[in-house]
Amino acid sequence: MTAPAASPLPPPSALPRTNTRTELAALWALAWPILIGQLANVGMSVVDVAMAGHASAHDLAGISLGVSIWNIIIITLMGLMMSVAPMVAHHVGAREFTQVPHLVRQGMWKALGVGLVAMVLAQLSTKVFDHMDIEPHVHEVATGFVMIISFALPAFACYRVLYGYSASLNQTKPLMVMSVAALLLNIVVNWLLVFGVGPFPRLGGLGCAWATLLCVWFNFGGLLLWMRLAPAYRSTWPFAEWEGPHPAKLWALWKLGFPIGVTYFAETSAFGLIALLIAGFGSREVAAHQIALNFTSLVFMIPLSMGIALLTRVGQSLGAGDPVAARFRAWVGVKAGFAFGVVSAIGMAAGAHQIAWLYTNDAAVAAVAAQLLFLAAVFQLSDSAQVVISSAIRGYKVTRSPMVIHLTAFWGFSLPLGCVLGLAPEWLPWRPAQGMGAQGFWIALVVGLTVAAVGLLILLRQVTRARLLTGGQA
């Protein structure tokens, strides 16, 4: 099999690398469809919670517990499956289009295995609810939600392979279209099943689970069909032939993806554990924490999308054997991420009270939420920078060192410091006179994210210099 005459990308010599404005335009052209797709994916969880909330308070509580487990699992899966993107990007940059189908097929084998394991682990995770002091109906909804939605995990893992494959070919608009279509479908099916419209049964919160299960499979199947029909994928179409698992390639994918999965798990689990620790301070603190976390999560989608696009840009340059262009693109992306952090920090700090009032009419909750949003504004600089820098480093296929940095930042700094400031345990000689509650944990997050950003910045500088010295070779 030989590469076709018409390849999906221009030759490396045609790729701009010296004009910052041109590079920013190219980066944003890749990033904005990813951003809309990411917001649509987040919107599915928002719809689940909103629909369940209108069904009953018990349904809302059960779905909230289920979504918390679902989010940790799918974000970890995203990290595990991210190894496909830099590897495909390197082949694309090197014009090795004949290597892409084999890599994607092996990625699908990995996804099938990882997705099935994740499905079993998700079902086992429902045992956590047995040890929580929650009402029977809440327990039933939370357990049922996770059990039903767990069957979406194999499709989600396979979808992330196609996601990385498509993004590495500079094809991000299909990802956006399918995610928005899945969100719209999710709204309709939720409405039908949660409230029992027409001939459909009224399932309450469990209707959210069935809706999300259907939409995840729809997203995977729809994207697969799009790729089969679109000319942009024709020269690298992976499924024209059957191929069994190749242990060597699967190991390469696992070795690259496992540290990313651990990195994602470290961050999401830290935020999840902080939410549990804050729960002991009462409903006001919990509500304020959720308001601040929800808003910052939405803002985070912008630098995250820029990072995914930057990974592709850097990986293609390295695949083309051009470490100078890779370094240029990496630092342009990092500067763009930091600039966005500055803008979002100013906006969040200036509008903290207004943002809080958008979420609640409770003056006490709004006051605490505004304080947390001000702290969130402080870490916008480091949070925006760290996600973009880590993505640039992954474009170099370096994943272990970022994993260590993130584990150190979140589990070595944020959680211990948060416990000291927020809880002020009596057995600790150096502690505040009184626990600071949610504010203490958010101050710790500022410290942890700053540690991550500085560590990753130093690492990126070392990685880019080393690759220049080796002429682009790993």
C-alpha cells in the first residue's frame, strides 16, 4: 500500500512557523471546533442534573452522586486514550500516511480492552454508595445511574481513539458537529424518559442514564460514519481491512497513554476528594464550592481546547523532522494560554459577585461563592498555563515527567495543604487557629496549580532544547 497522491495535509515546507499571527490563527482554527465540542460534552452532564432536579430532589441528589463517579472515570479514560493523538500527529507530520491505519486499529483494540475494564470498575464503584449515609431512593438512583451508564464506556473509549485520529488530521469540525448533535439528542431523550412524555415511561433520574448511554453510542457511531464518507479520511481510512491485536504496538500505546491517564486521574480525584471534605462544613460551603467549580470548569474548556490543538501542531512539526517549528509552535501556544489566563483572571475577579448571583439567590451562599471565585481568578494564570504546557509536552511524546509533576502538585501540595488550612487538625502543631473551610482548600489549589505550571514550564524548556540538540529525534 502506498500513500496516495492527494494527501490530507500540505507538505511540511508549506507549514508556517515564523509568523506568530499566522500560527495563532492556525491554532485557533483547530481549537474553536474542539471548544464547542467540549462545551457540548459538558452540557450533557448539565442537562442530566437539570432534568433530574425538575423530577425530584431525591433524583437530583442521586444523579449528582452518579455524575461525580462518571466524570472521574471518563476523564481518566480520556487521558489513557490520548496516546493515539501524538502518535498519529507524528506520522502525519512525517508524511507516513500508510502507518496511520495500523496505529488507529491498534488504538481501537486498546480502547475495547480499557473500556470493558472501566465498565466493570464503574459497576464495582457503586459499592461506595453502600457506605454512605444517604436515603434509600437516592441510593437507588445513584447506583442505577452508574450501572446503566457504565455500558457506554467501551463506546466512549473507542470514540476517543477516533477523536485523536481526526484532530491529528486537522479535522476538528466533525468532532464539534457530532458533539452538538449528541447534546441535542440528549436533551430530547432526557425530556421523554425523565418525565414520561407520551408513550415513554417516566423513569425519573434513571432516564438521564439511558439518555446519556444512547448519546455516547450515537456520538461514536455518527463520527465513525462521518469518517467513512468524508474525503479527508479516505487516504488514511483504518477499517478497510481486518487486523488483530499487535502486542508491541499496544504496549507502545499503553506506555504513552498510562501516565496521561494517571495525570488526569490525579487532578479529577483531587477535586472530587476536596468536594467530599468540604461537605462536612454544611450546605452553604458545599453550594458555594459547586458554584465556583462549575464556572471555572466552563472557563477551563478554552485553554483545554487550545492545548488539544497545540498537541497536534507540535506533533506534526516533530513528525516532519522540524524541531525549530515545534518549539516555535509550543511557545506561541503557551503564551496564548497565559494571555487567556490573564484575561479570564481579570474578568473573574471583577465579576465574582455578579457570577455568584447568576447561580443563586441565597445571599450567604453568594457571598462565599464570590470569595471562592476570587481565589479561582488567582489560579486562572497557572491553570490556563499548565494545561497548555502539558499538552505541548505531550506533543513531544513525553508523558512520565508531567505525570510526576501533576501528582506532586495535587497530591503533594494541594490536598495536604488544603487539609491543614481548611480543617486545621488539632494534632498538627502548625495550623491556623481556626479552619478556613472551603477557602482553605481553594488557596491550596492555587498553590498546587502554581507548582504544576512552574514545573511544567521548566520541563518544556528542557524538552524543546533537548530535541533541538538531537535534530528532532526522541
